[in-house]
Amino acid sequence: MNPPDDRVSAYLDGVLSAADADAVAALAASDPKWAAAIDDERAVRSALRSLPAAAPPPGFWTDVMASVRADEDSVTSLESRRRARHTYRWVGAGVAASVLLFVGALAVPNERSVRPSVSHLAEAHSARAGAASDPVSPVAPVVVQAGLFK
Amino acid sequence: MRRAVFVGAAALGLASLVASAVVPVGAQSSGVSAADLLGAAERAADGTTFRGTVIVEWTDGTTTRRQELPVEGDNGRVRVGNTVREQSAGTELFDAGSDWVVSWGGTEERAVPDPTAKYRLSVIGPVDVAGHAAQVVEARTLDGQLRQRTYVDTDTNLVLRRDVVEGARTRSVQFARVDENEAEPQFAHPPIATAGVSTQLRSLPDGMVAPAQVGNGYRLVGRYRAENGTYQLFYSDGLFTVSVFQQDGALDTKALPAGGQRVRVGGTRATQYTTPMGAVLVWQRDGVVFTALGDAPSADVVAVSTTVVRDNRSTLERVVDWLLAPIRF
């Protein structure tokens, strides 16, 4: 004979098929161990049902709700996480582009080397000053050209 | 035309001093005002022929330098060595012995500041310059510091000498000898203009600066672009002028002439030269090379440069300009 198994609990719950329920009933009738197992399980259930209903301690539900609210505050929604990730992605792209531009700017050789021709600039200035009719003022820029700057 | 507008505007400004500018000696007897005298002096060379020798003197550090050059004038054209300048076709510079011409275009009316906002003008004299009697127009700052003397021939109104006073130093250009209305110089004008023409601009491209007011009373009266890409800002305080040139690129410091002095202008390192024309300052920033020069006292050129250095671009704009400088066209 097989020892009593979990069919005992299922039998009392009434969830066995008709064939299985008949088989368990036959075992209980023929095997004292099965009959005792069924009686013990039934007694335990009866004892549990006879226990009085236990009320939660004062403040229990208040504490539970406070704890739930605290958890809600600490939780970041998936949507906000998604937005943040989107922003970080653009910032990252911007930084990367700036770095590339910076490196590119450094890498591109600046071929426009400027050698200011002070003599020509002096002439351009004195022409703007309208000093052509003044016989002495044009002399200074010419001296600049002749003597100091080429 | 352009010079006439410029001189006319300056003369209008000077005219407000007429009542107070007539001063001592010779001027009192003739009743000539400083404004009238300067206006007449500006026009004198247009109707005069002359030939002479001009001496340029300036101080470089502790050394006084002197240069002597032949000068000729022919009714509006002035020739110094082989270089001839004339006003009739705009302003042109050409080589009498060659075939090159440089023209400066632009006939804009410029709002030249009233010089009396900064200076008191007066007439003294006469004094002798190269054997000619001359009246002297003095320009002093409002606190009495002498800045410029202009010596004007009492007979022909030709400018015979000009002194720019900088403290104890004086930069001068003067005739050592001059014969007026005796010779008839002939200058051959080349038939074809072979050099560049600059044009007037309403604004400057990004990355370049054009403050309207700079230094101590200098106002922007013109923006130009030469064919070689050089931008010119032309400033005036009504008496002196300063130009700030801007060129894209990196300054080739090795190509700068010797004799420069390293200075800091508005927090930027610059090289300063003393020339017979006045101070010259060269510096670079954000891929632009700046050159400031003019006939103004050196302190004024430095003050103008300082204002230009301290432009009002934001830090971000400066960073962007610096980054884009190598690829800017």
C-alpha cells in the first residue's frame, strides 16, 4: 500500500477528479493509515477554523500606507528615466561634436599667415584722412614706408 | 569730394569756436579764426604749386630721428619721392615713375565729431617757417594740454609745418625749404589702374568688431574693405584720426620688423612701434590680426586699441569665433 500523500489535502478540498476521489475513499476504507491521515487533516482544518479573528495592532495600517507612499516617492518612473536618457544622449552627442570640431580646428592648418604691411596700411589711413592737399602730412607715411616697414 | 565732405564737416565743427578761438598776436590784427584758417589751409594746396624739402622728426625711445624728403605740389597732387597722391578722382596714390595706381573709393558723408568737444583752438603768431611767415593754430585739451600746432603760410595758406605734441616729445613734419607758385611740376598719371580699390561697408562680417565709440572721444566714421580682404575702421575725434585694420589669419610674428616693444593692451599682448606717423600697434585675437595706427598721439592710439580689444562679444561667441577662425572665409 502506498503511504498517504498530498491527495489527502486535495481530497478534502474537493479538487480531485471523480476517479481519484473514489480511489482515495477506497484507500481510506481499506487502509487505516490513509483513514488516520484524512482524519488528522480534517481535525487540523477544523481547529484552524475555530480560532478567533485576530485584529491588527493599533497604527498597523497607517504604518503600511506611510511605507507605501515612501516607496512611491523613491521610485523613478520609466517615462522620466527614458526622458533623461534621451537628454543625456543629445548632450553626449553635442560634447562629442564639440570635441571633434575642436580637434578638427586644431588639425586644419591655418594657411592664412598675416604679415601686416604697416606702410600700406599707413597709406590707406592717410588717404582716408583726406590729407592729400596738405603738403606735409603725406610725408610721414612715406617715411614709414621708406624707413621702417616693408 | 570725399575729402571736401570730411573737411567741411570738420570746419563746421570748428566754426562753433570762432568767437573764442581768435587769439593773440598776428591773428588779432587779421581777425582770422582758427576754424577759418584750418579750412583755408586744407584747400590751399588745391590751387598752389610748390616745390621744397620736408623734414620729418620723431622720437623713438630716447632717440630722436630725422628724415628729409623732397616734396612737390601741383594743384591738388602732392608728390613725395616717386609717390603721388591726388584727390580729384577720389583719393589715388600712384607711382609717377611706374604704372601702378591705388584708389580709395567711397564718398560717404561721415559724422565727424566736433573737435571743440575735446579741444580748444587758438591762433598765435606769426612765426617764421623756412623763410615764410606763418600763423599757428594751437589745439589744446580742455584741461590745457597742448596736442597739436599747425603752421599756416600767411600769404598762401599752405601748411608749412605740423607738430603733434605728446608730453615732452614732439613729432613734427615741416618744410626746410619751399618755393611756392614758381615751379610747375608735372606728374604723369598712369593710364590704367592696376592696384586695388577699397569699398565702403555698412557692417563687418562675423568675428570682426566695429565699436562705434572708442578711446577718449573717437567715433567710427567709416568701414572699408580692400580687395586683399583687409578691413579698415576709420575713427576721428575731429582733430586726429586712427584706423584699425583687421585681417583674417594668424599673425606671422617673425615677419614683424625689429624694434617693436611688447606691451599689453586691454589684457592682450601686442607689439608697439614708434613711427614718424605716430604709434602703431599690432596684435591678434581669435584668428584676426589687428593693426591700429594714425596721426593721433600715441596715448590715443593705445586707448582706441584698448576699446577694440575689449569687444562686447559673449564668451560663447568668442569660443565659436576662435573655433571657426581657421575655416572662415
